[in-house]
Amino acid sequence: MARPIKCRRVEFFPEDTYFIPLDKKRCEVEEIILKVEELEAMRLKDIEGLTQEECAERMEISRQTFQNIIDSARKKVATALTQGSAIHITGGNYTSDLCQFKCSNCGGAYDLNYERDKHICPHCGSDEVVCEKKKRLCRRWCRK
């Protein structure tokens, strides 16, 4: 049996999640999916300049897992840039301290964990979920 995938801790979510080459239509280009945790790995290593160990610690994963994630991210970005593909930042196996959702049906509260959790309660499966922090802090990823 394969080992379950551990969620990666993500601290940053971009406002813009779709990038396309200039003068091309969305239907004309191949789309490359960049996972949220792949973007986070590049941000920590390439923008913040942290060591691999520090990056892995911040994302709460092993150094080897971090290396695998950043290798995949860099390959996807390089491929998109050299082949003129679109980049869509979405999905992945991540968790964040930024958002917490509450189910109107069962009353269960949970942290944002994985793309599907914005719409489906992991406790009862209801789609009647709302962001508890929407009024204060959560403006980017809790849009419905």
C-alpha cells in the first residue's frame, strides 16, 4: 500500500492564478497546472532565499519531499516559458493557517486543506460551508 500524502503547509496564495503568453488565446495554448505547494516551494527558495532545510521546515515536510516539489515546479515553469504554454496555479495537497471554514449543516469547523474543502465539508459532505474569517482576513481564496 502506498503511503498517504502529507499536506504541505502553504503561507502565500497569489491574487492572479492564470498566466498566458501575450497575444495568445486561452483555447490556443497548452495549459500547465502548477500546484499551490509548488509555487510555495519556489517562493520560499527562490524569492525568500531560504535553505532547503528551512524551506522544508516551513512547509512541514522532509527535505527530500521539498526537493521533489521544487524540481517539479521549476520544470513546469521552464517548460511553460520555453514552449509558450499557459500556467494555471491550482490544486495540490496543502493546508493553510489563513482560512477556516464552518459547515452550516453540521457545525463542524476545519482549516483550508486541499482545493475541495472550500466547497465540501469533510465531516458530513455538505456543500453549505462558509469562511469564518471572511469578514476580517480572508479576501483572496475564500471567494465563492
